[in-house]
Amino acid sequence: MNLGLAVVLVLLVGAIVMFAIGRPRMDVVAIIMIVALPLTGILTVPETLAGFADPNVVLIAALFVVGEGLSRTGVTYRLGDWLARTAGTSATRVIVLLMLCVALLGAVMSSTGVVAIFIPVALSVASRTGISVRQLLMPISFAGLISGMLTLIATTPNLVIDAELRRHGLSGFGFFAPTPFGLVVLALGIGYMLVARRFLGAETIADAGSRTSFGSLIRDYGVDARTHRYRVNAGSPLIGQRLADAELGGGAMVGVLVLERTRLLRKTVRTSDDDTILTEGDVVVVDLEVPSAERRRLRIGELAMTPDFFDSYSRQVGMAEVMIAPDSSARGLSVRAIRFREKHDLVVLGVRHRREAAGPAFPAIRLTTGDTLLVAGGWDSIHRLQAKRQDFIMLDLPAEVKEAAPAANQAPFAVGAVVVMVALMVTGVVPNVIAALIACLLMGVFRCIDMPSAYRSIHWPTILLIVGMLPFALALQRTGGVDLVVDGLLGGLGDANPTILLGGVFVLTAVIGLFVSNTATAVLMGPIAIGIATQLNVSPYPFAMTVALAASAAFMTPVSSPVNTLVVEPGRYSFLDFFKVGAPFTIVVLLVSVFMVPVILPF
């Protein structure tokens, strides 16, 4: 072993130890390595920083933005809502649908983000059905990991391995190259979890979220008992009128709480100002019951108000409870007099005066300190009001604030952008990174995402981790470290055939993945896998694919992937829970890899 290799190995071991103990943060460790490697003289500064110019690093950042666009437009939450409605009370159906949704959605966006979205879905389903949440959350984390085996862009390790192949002058993987293996693993994973969930216990865990919800607020303020929903039909005299001028029910001015408007299959839901002009097909939710004779005259039809009606608005319209502050300028004034809509772009749905719901007469009640108002409007308006503490004290926001989709009406465009991206990647018309950037531009053009949200969506620690670890591959190659590992693995397995060596590569990758992130594991194992293939004079693709699959098979510990870490607290899982369920399934993935990879990607 030469001195240069010894230095590189010391740095590598130091990085692995810091990753394992979690101190300092992984992005800080990456920066330390970026600083240290040029000081060794093994790599130059441009070589160490070359990762910042790597197309796959830009691609990964772009995919974070695409995933955020899907989240901001409510595509992901709508899928969760559909699952909650469809699953019913069958534990088997719930698990199957949860895993399918998480895996398929994770194939085109960050699996960590998908799992974060589906955790509250699982908690909600568990609370309604009595199914143990412990039996739902681990299947979600497994599905999130398996999603990385479904497409090339599904997880960072796939892109790292693809980039390593290209650095060796080889063709990269196609968009659907991992799909045959991922589909088999997903099917086996669903079947496995239907059995293995029983080892996680059947006790139920109360939802930790004690926040109020839209439903409870609506009931507390009596809004559900006095609101009605009407559609403006063709020929109605209300068409063309301002909301402020619309009269219903014997000349009473109408108080419109919410306006629904559908155009080109897109539903816009908002709390509207008085200048909004009514058009045919508009649906208004009003704090008033219109007599049947009046409905016929005005040609408006009454629509049903289901118990969860306001919940369906939570992606676009926010709701909150605010209290009159002791020194508020609103004291002694009525709701009508404080002009809440004009000043704060929010509509008052109801008032609790002296701890009692005020009923339909709430606009005329004079407010006193301690009275609370139920307000609704855009989530951005609610957050602005939250900062104005002199007049109003914002009480705890409802649980739906976590599910706000500020661009929900742009959902078709977000889906279209993803379809365009996938089509470009599959056909190879443009490089993958250009396809992803086109999708980002489309998301911006159609207002699925704004620039501040786009920048915030990029997980910069992951970007820095990749950039900081990529130079190690070159350093190990330059100092002979890759050849040393390859020779050791080949020597240890003797004259074994390539299939046995595939198993060895899988095991080595999985073991390293117990201590460091799967991205760092792929960076380290990519050159080794290709080196083994070169020594054996066989195709490198089976070995590269095996590393990619093994890097996603991080099922055995709660710290081997952020996907696992997310479910630990809400599921009250221990390290042993992950090992006893994850270790057998890792062996299943090993067998799938060893037997399927050589068939689809011959040596």
C-alpha cells in the first residue's frame, strides 16, 4: 500500500465514521472532504470541485424542483385522498394501495418527500379504521426504498452509477432499465409486508397530532348547520352581477364564503372579494338558505353539503381561528365594521362570543377581548395575519396547514410537465438533465411553482454530499485503491463464476450501506463494480445494476436511509423492528438481483 492510498483511506474511514455517528452533519463532512483532498496533493482543486459541474448533480437538483411542483399543485395529496377513500377498512387493501401509491409516485419524485406526504395519510387511515399504525408505516418506508428500483431517476444512487458508466466511456442506463427488477421486488415486497406486518404488533397508537381540523372548527362555530351551496344555472339574473350586488332571499345581501369556478377542467376555489363577477356554472357557498320559490326565480340549484365538504378545500383555501387581542382596534366593533375581507383578504365564517357560537347573526355582534373568529382564505393571507399580533392572536393552525397546495388549480400542468420530462428521457431526444430542466421551466411558466419555492425545494445537503464524495472515486482509482478492493474480492471468492461475484458485490454494497448513505455507497461501489467486470472481461452492466439495486435495499436499520428515519417516531419503531423485518427482505432482493440481473443484462 502506497502513502497516497493510505492517506485517501484515512480520509474515507474518517468520513464513514462521521457519517455513522451523525456528527457533524453529512453536508459538513462533505465540505471537510472537499477541503482535505486537494491538500493531500492527490487531486487538484478543479478535480475535487468537478462534481459541481456534473450533469447528474444538476439533474438531481432539478428533480427536487419537479417533486415540489407536484406537491404544491396537490397532485400528491389528491392521490393520498383517493387512497383514503378507496382503501376502506381492510388492512390488506390499505397496505397494498399505500405501497403501490408510494412506490409509483416515488419513481418520478423524491422518495423521502413521498413518504413524508403519506405518513399523515397512514395516520388518518389508522385512526379511522383501527388498523395499527405500526403495520402501515413500515410498509410505506419499504415502498419508498423500492421506488428507487423502478426508474433511472427515482433515486440518486441510480444516477451516480449511470454517471460512473459514462465516465468509463460506456453507454448509460435507459430510463426504464431498473424497472423489470423493481416491479418484481415491489410485488414481492407487498406480499412480504402483508405477512411480516404481524411481527410489528397490533397495538394502535394515538395520532400525535392534537391540532384541530377543518371539520372540528366548522362544527365548533356552527358553520356546517347554516351554510348552503348553490350553482348559478344558465339564464340566471345573477350572471354578470358583482357579488356585492347579488341579492338572495327577499332582498338580503348575500354573504359568499367560498366561490368555486371550473374552467377547462380546472377547479379554482377561493374566497372572493365583492367585485367578483358571477358567471354561469359558478358555485357559491353562502351563509343563507334561499327559499325554493326564490331559487326557481333566480335559476340557481342547491347542491349537497357533505360533512367533509370544507376538508376538500384545504389544499387551496386555508382556515384558522383568531382571537381578539386586549388592545385590538376591533374591540367594540362588529365583524361587518372591521372590514376583515378588505384589510386582510380573508372572510369571517363565524364568531364565538363569550364562548358560544354566535350563529347567523355574527356579522352584527360587537366584538370583545377574548372573542374568537373563524377566518378562511389563502394560506398566504393567513400567514400574513399571523404576523400581525397587535389586533389578532392567531391560535394553533389546523392540521390541514401541512397539506396546503397553493397552486392546486395548476395540477394538470404539473402532471403534463412530468409526462413531457419522462417522454423526453425515454426517447432520448435530449439528455436527461435537459429534460428535467425543461420540466422545471414548464412548472414555472404554468405557475406550478415560484422561484423561492424552487430554491427551497432543493435538498442542498444531498447535493453537497454527492459533490464531496465523487472525488473519492477518482482518488481511489489514482492511488490504486479500487484495484486493491477488486483484487481482494476476486481473491476471496477464488474462481467463482460471475453470478457468485454479483452476490458478493450486492452483499458488500448492502453492508457499506448500513453505515453510510446509499448515495455515498454508490459513489464508492460504482468504480469497484466496473473494475471487477473489467478484470473478468465481462459486461459491466450487470455489476453496475446490482450496485444500484443493493444501494436501494436499505431495509435493515432506521438510520440507513432518511425514508426509514421518517417513520421511526410516528411508528414507535426500534432498531430491532427494522432488522427483524428488513434483514429477510434484503435477502429476497439479493436473490432477485443474482438470478434476474444476468438474464436481463447478460455478462
